[in-house]
Amino acid sequence: MSQAQLSTESSRGGTMGRGMWILQGLLALLFLFAGGMKLVLPIEEMTKQIPLPGAFLRFIGVAETLGGFGLILPGLTGIRPGLTPLAAGGLVIIMIGATVVSAATSGIASALFPLVVGLLLAFVAYRHWQA
């Protein structure tokens, strides 16, 4: 993003504009890493840790990777910025599933991380729907 675009974005949202970029960047890194790991790890290794079918975990990996790109690229390129709230919304759905699976298999404490990430994604989606 050019300095002029960043200045325009910041002047519209002040600190919130920069804060949203930081939040989206961190969430994008999280999902690019998590999705990438689901794509490169052997299926046998993943199914030991997560009690779901291997093909479904690969699908989730693809969805997480694309969602991670969708959080950042539309804003950076200026092409189809309406895709950012859709990416965030799709990732919220994934995080709802992750929260339920974590709570069912490992307990409530392990479900807190996907719950918080899902809430942050919902905030990103809400802020972008308003824009």
C-alpha cells in the first residue's frame, strides 16, 4: 500500500484504520500458517491430533489459506475490497467449527483460542461491511 493510500485510510479511521490493518495482517499470518500446515503435513499426522477425516482437513487448509489471502489482498490491491468481509465471514464459520470440535475433544479451555479468533474475525467483517 502506498503512503498516500495509508494516509487516506488513516485519516478516515484514524488509529482504527492502522489498527484494522495490523489486526488483519496478524489474522492473515495466522491463517496462512495454519492452512499451509494442513496442506503440507501428512494426513496420518494430522488425524492423530485432530479427529476429523484427512480430506476434510485438507479442504479446511485450502479454505484457511484462501481466507488469509482474502483478509489482506483486496485492501492492498484495491481490487474487489468487498471480498475482505466475505473472507472474514467464511473464516468465522471455520472458527465456529474449530471451537465446537476443540470443546468436544479437549475441553472448554482449549476452545477459548478459536473462540477469540472468531470474535476478532467477526469484528473485521463487521467493520468492512460498514465501509
